[in-house]
Amino acid sequence: MRTQRLNLLVLLVLVFLASGCSNAVDEDLLFGWQVKSETATVTMVGSIHVGQPEFFPLAEPIETTFAAAPVLAVEVDMTDPEVMQKSGVLMMQKGMLPQGTTLEDRLEPEVWKRLEEYAAANEVNLAMYQMMKPGIAAMVLVLQEYQKQGFDPELGIDKHFLDAAREAGKEIRSLETIEDQLDLFFSIDDQLDDILMAEFLDQMEEVGPIIEQMVALWSAGDVAGLDKFLQEQVGDDPAMVDLYRKLLDDRNVDMADKIDEMLKSETDIFVVVGAGHFAGKMGIVSLLEEKGYKVEQMHQ
């Protein structure tokens, strides 16, 4: 069903990759929030993790607030050489299929045939993917397709602020570990192998429209619209619902708890995480409100 097929493309760009955005246009709302305690202010900015040059400059209130904060917190600091090295090691240790098994072996013949046709039409060397677990292969192929459409992880908000934080000598904190993030994909249930690859193959023609819609919602500061958009992508397949919960809901709880701890400190902190983490009843905004905080959306 269509709602299942969209899931992988949408969740990857909203949750993991590196982002860009344009200025807000709907009532001057920004996709950012501030929450204050008696001792600290935490500014939270959501990101769509692949960007283009025209997405910059970012809105002035966001840049000004960042400049004033002594600490930047992100999901994982992927500019840290140690993290990058560990990511590569983990990919080799956990992201590869058992010796003697190939991607072709793990996919249904019909799905593999479609993947071969895609590879031939797009000059993709399938030999590079044969040893990858299907979920990892699909993730890498999705990222490459976004890049073909002109969306670059190097132009992401996370990357933008990480570079600026290092230049300014700010402290950088990670809310998660690279092990935790990658394990979400390493542990994808075998029954999703064909679904995830079929999603990739079915939706490549819609990469442009999908990300344009997400950027429009981000640009309007429309968190309710983004929540509706996300919910429409999940469908009712139990395995997909469980994956959605692991990718967003469970991590939102952990992030909200860590932001709660930040607010008990005496340090102002600027937080940048994927835009999908803020939307809905299980989003960071609602979870912090449940803890008794007043969370205010930022304006131009």
C-alpha cells in the first residue's frame, strides 16, 4: 500500500541525514522552540537533513540564538573523526551479511530483479552492495538518490552549526551514540527486507516532490502539518509501525529526558535534531510540556 512505501524515504530524511531549510513564511513561524527554567534556556531547532545552497542564510533569530549559546547539542557529532571512524568499523562489523550470503540471497527474486533493472538504468554497481544487509543497502541508496536530486548532506543544518561551533570554540554534546543510531538499522527485522527495498524502488520518481513537501512544512513552521504527513506514511503494517516507534517515539522520550536535565543546569544550550522528533503527541515538544515546561515556538 502507498502509505507503507513512502515511509523509508520520509523517515530517513527527517530523522537521520544532514539538513537544510528555508526561511519561515507562514505567520513568521520558525521550526524552532525555546523552553526555559529558572537557570537555563534550551533552544531546539528541527532539521530536514539534506540541503541546498539556496536554503541559506538561516533565519536571523535562529542564528542569533545559536551565537549566544555556549553549548551545541546534536544527535551525534558526525564531524568528530573518532565517531566517523567508529561508524565505519560498526558498518563492517554489523552492517554486512554473514559470510557466504549476498543481498541477492536475502531478497525475493522479484525484488532483486527490480533492483538489477534500477542499477542498470542508473549506472549503479550492485557489486558494491552485495554484502550489505538490505536495510543498510536501502539507506545508502536513498541517500545517493537524494544527492542526485541536488540535496547535499554537506549543506545540512547539523553540519552548518557543528562547523560554526568548532570555529567559535563552543562545547559540542551528542544526545545519542553512533552505536545506538546504527543499531536501529542493523537490527531491522528480516521480514522488512523486501518491503524496504521495494519502497526504495517504488518511490525514486517521487524523491523531489516528497522533499519539497517536507521543506514547505518546515519553512512554514507547521509542526502539526508535519505530524500529519508523517502519520500518513506509516500505514498499519505492524512491522512498519514498530520501526516508526523505534526511529522516532522511543528516541523522543530519551531526548526529552536529556533536555529536561539540561534545563536543570545553569547553561544555555542550542539543540539541533531531526524535524520529525518534534511533531505529535510523542514529539519532544509535547513530552516537555507533559513535564510541566512552557515550550514557545520561535518567530521571525
